[in-house]
Amino acid sequence: MANADEQKIYEIGYHLVPYLSTRNASQSDAGGPATAEGTVEDLIKNRILASGGEVTSELAPVMTRLAYIVTKVINNKHTKFSDAYFGALRCKLTPAEAVKLDKELAKDDLVVRYLVISLPAGSENIVAPKKTFAPRREDKPFEIERVMPEKEEEKPALTVEELDKEIDKLVEEPV
């Protein structure tokens, strides 16, 4: 077990693949698809606890649309994701265990993207966002304002001779 004096506070933010089941643990059967919560439990929480760490707070994974398409190589194929489960948790770990967890998350195919950061002492709890995410621009009704150009004043029609003079002025080479 790690010494509590050596442990630092870390926050782990993650995006999980979107094809995990939305069923919770009480509804899932033993052979059923993995859930986002179960994946976090297996991938992150159990590894933290096994290394002598402690999970201090957590933001449950929620399906969200990504700001841009993220590509990850899974089974030697480039897979593109536009949606993912986003969640975060804070924990106490030794720096060596944090590096080890970072390397394990990098290898896992269920994690699209993640970030492990060190936090100052006293920041054990995650503060939940006060407002929900705004809908994306294409989800909002969008209307284009049509403005008619101002009408130019009408000029009298040119005669053939006047038109020829105008053309000659344009074609004339500078000396």
C-alpha cells in the first residue's frame, strides 16, 4: 500500500467509445455488452484501488457530441468518432502509479482520448458544471437574412459611336 504522504491528487478526464451499452449494472446480464459505468469501474477505478490509491470524486460518463472528429487506431484500422462518453474522476495516487495508469489507458481500445493531470492539494472534489452543454449550431434553427442590393440609377443607353469610343479608350496601349 502506498504511503499517503507520497500521493498526489490527479484528475483523469476521458472519452470512451460511443458503442458501449447505456444499460446500468443492475439491468445488464453477465454476457451482455459493457456499459460506460462498468468500463470506468474496470479500466480506471479498480486499477487505482489495486495500486493503493483512492478515488475522491467522480463525474459519471455522459454521451456527448465531440467538437471535431477524433481518429483512433483500433485493431490496425483507423476508426473515426464524432460522439463519445465523457467523464472525469479525481484520485490520490503516487506519481509512479499515475504514469503506469497513463500507459495502460493509452493502450486500451475502449478509451478514445484521455488526459491525466496533477492538481494542487485540497482539490479532491470535482465541481459539477452549472449549466448543460448548449446544442450544436446545426441543431438550432438557422435563417438567412436576405437583403436586396440598392438599385443603381439608370444611365441612358449609349449609341454605337459612344460605345466604340469607350472600347477604344480601354484597349488603347499606354505610351
